[in-house]
Amino acid sequence: MSQQGDRSTGHQDDWWGQLYDDSTGDTGPAPAPDSLDDRFASAAGTVGQDAARGSGPQEKDAPGPSARPEARAPWEHPSTLPPGPVTFPSTPKPPADPPKPPADPLKPPADPPRTPADPPKPPADTPQPASGVTAPKPSRPDAPSDAPPPPPLPRTPPPVDYIGSGPPTYDPEPNALPPADPDHLADLVPDTALDGARFGSCTLRAVSARGDSARFRGEPRRDCLLTARFGTGDQALVLVAVATGRRGTPGAHRAAAEACHWIGRAVGRSHLRLGEDIRSARRGELKSGLQRLTDRSLGKLRAGAAAQGADPDEYTADLRCLLLPADPVCRIRVFFGVGAGGLFRLRDGEWQDIEPCAADTAGEPVVGFGSLPSAPEGDRLTMDLGITTPPSPYEPALEPPRSPFLFRASVAQPGDTLLLCSGGLADPLRDEPELAEHLTARWSTGEAPGLTAFLADTLVRVKGYADDRTAVAVWEA
């Protein structure tokens, strides 16, 4: 600054112009108490190299711990006064996440406190696991060794393709499709039918497949399978029907399907009464009622055969059924039907053939009224000369003997496996002990197999047995 009236000194008076120049705006009243330290800091910041190019509001908004050392003059000592104005805090605020100082390469990093259970820390050159991956602790694998091992489960043998000394003659896979009628496409039957369910205290598995012979010759499957549930809740009744048409009969697969449909309709309309009889263990009512339903269903099948111009004795089917109540408390299983097949039970690792026998006639035939009693050695008044007596025109012709009605009601036990099957599986199961042993090992684990495993088990082939196979198995919990 020069005396009044002296000439301007040029660049020596620049600081005065910068301080009192008209272009410099007034900062207004300070938002904090005005002190000598505040004014000195403001003047030092104004003439500073970095802060001189900024405006007043930018100086107020500049945070960070580096603002105080840059605005302080070299000769100014750090202030020990309590914090002053907000614009120039005496103690800088640390950042939210202060950067960590670089580690000294000569000094090893300090290890965090470890517990005795922690594993030893790996050396520095050991690669660490990637982020998000938890390294396994060495103590984890040792934990199971302290606990007692679980009891060993029964060993389940792997599935096999055939049983016996050699493979069967036919290929295991389907070869030819059956011929189709464009006007009767509903008569087409798939090669394999598979079904399953779980209800009450039992698990159901059912399968029906063409035999090797029918697959090779392109014939339709003569076995038919029907699984149906009537009702809801614990009052429901499950029906499983298996029918087999006569061999070599045209339309045998249609006869089997009609037999299943007729018995299914009859049982479905009477399922409430049948369910009450099963839960009440009314064996007599069940047997007589189911026999009437079976005779009525097969009678409709014979009547339909006559309407189609077929032989009623040929257009028929073997029919075998199971009734399973959905009530978990009731463990009564009812079997009924007519014709060939098999009914088996796997209990305690052994197969039991529980096929019911036909009812034998009690006593001798009743002698008609007015006839003479026969002598113990026979009738001596006549002599058999071996002459054939012609049939009387007044007596009806004798009908071929029909299959007797079969019925069995049994109480299942936990762990039992009930098997209902057609003749295609019943015959090799009775004749080939190796097949029975294989199924015993596969089904004695206590749990029902899945649908795929059950299909593989029931289709184990045996040389000499190439008929259709239909099997229904019930596992008791």
C-alpha cells in the first residue's frame, strides 16, 4: 500500500485489488461468531494459491481433513481452541471408511485372535478360497466318526433284464405295431400302461405291458388294467381290475376292456355300501354282493358278444379285482374275480400263494324224490354195454363249465406286499424260484419302488414265458 496521492506500484498492489476489488462479492454475515482467528484464516485462504481461485461458498463446502493444512499459513501453528465455525472446523472429521495404511512388507501382518477350535492359519503363499466360498473346516469330517454308524440297510440288487440260463428268444423291445382301423381308432391299445397312487396306509403300483410274443407279431395287448377311486376322503374306495382276453380270439383286447368297464361301473354305483361292508367286516354280504356284480358284468359282456355276432363263449375275459379302502384305520383287502391269474403276498421275506380255491360242494349230490337208493357196489339191475345213449331232445344241451367265482378278504399287516397279477406273471413266479428270489430282494426294503423301478421289476423276462404281463402291487406302511 502507498501513501495517498502516490503513483500505483503495479503488481505490488495486486493483493490490494484482489481484496477490495468491486468484482469480489460480499460474503455477508458469518453464520458463526466472528473472531480474530476466523478473520485471519479467511484472509489466509483468500491469498492462498489453491483457495484464491474459488469463491466463498466453495470454500465452505470443501470438506475433508486436507482442507485445513492447505488453508493454513506456513507460520501458523495448529489451533488448540475448541471447534469454531462450521466452515473451518478446528478438528477435521474422519471419513466414513478411512483407507487402510499400506502394510509394511518387512513386518508380518498381525494375526486375529483365534480360538483353540480354529484350524492353523495357512502361510502367506497359500492361495485363499475365492470370495463367497466357505473353506471346509478340518473338524467337520471328524464329527460323524464320533457318532455311532447308522444300522445297515438291506442291500437291494440291481435290476436285471432276464432270469435263467440265457436270454429269451424275442427281443426285449417292441418290434411291430398292431394294425389300426381308421373307423375304430378308440380300439387301439398302447404297448404299456403304468399307474400308481398313495392313499390311506398303502402305496399302489400297477403296470400292464405287452408280452414278447405280441410285440414280435404286432398283436394288441390282450391284458387290460383299470384303476379307479370312488368317493372322497376316508370313505373312498379304490378298485383295481385286471382282465385278460382269450388267446386267438379276434377282438380279445376289446373284450378285456369291456369287462373292466362293466365291473368298474357296477362297483362305482355301489361303492358306499361296499365300503360299509368292508369296514364292518361283513364277509358274507361282501361275497354274495360281489358275486352278483361279477355275474352281471360278464353277462352283459356275453350279451354284447351276441349282438356283435361273436361267440359268447369266446368273447369273454378272465377278470380279477382288488378293493382297497382309503381309510388308514381299515386294513382289510378284498379280492374277487373269475379266471386264471395269481394272488401272492410277500411277508417277512417269503412269498405266499394265497390264491383262493373254488368252493367245494359239501356232501354228496341230493338224490331226486322217488329214486331208488344206489347199492354200495353200484346198481346190479342194469349192465353197462358201452352203448352211447343219444341226447334227449327234451333236455337242454350242457353248457361248458364256467370258471368259479373266487373271493378272499384278508387283513394286511405293516410291511406286507400284496401282488395281484395275470397269468403272464403268475406262471413264471410259481415255476421259476429265481424270479421269486429276485423280486423278494427288490421289494423287501420296506419302501415301495418308483414307477420306473416297478416297471423294470415286473418286466424281468424268463425264457419260455412270453405272454402279456399285468401286475398290481400294494405296499403296506
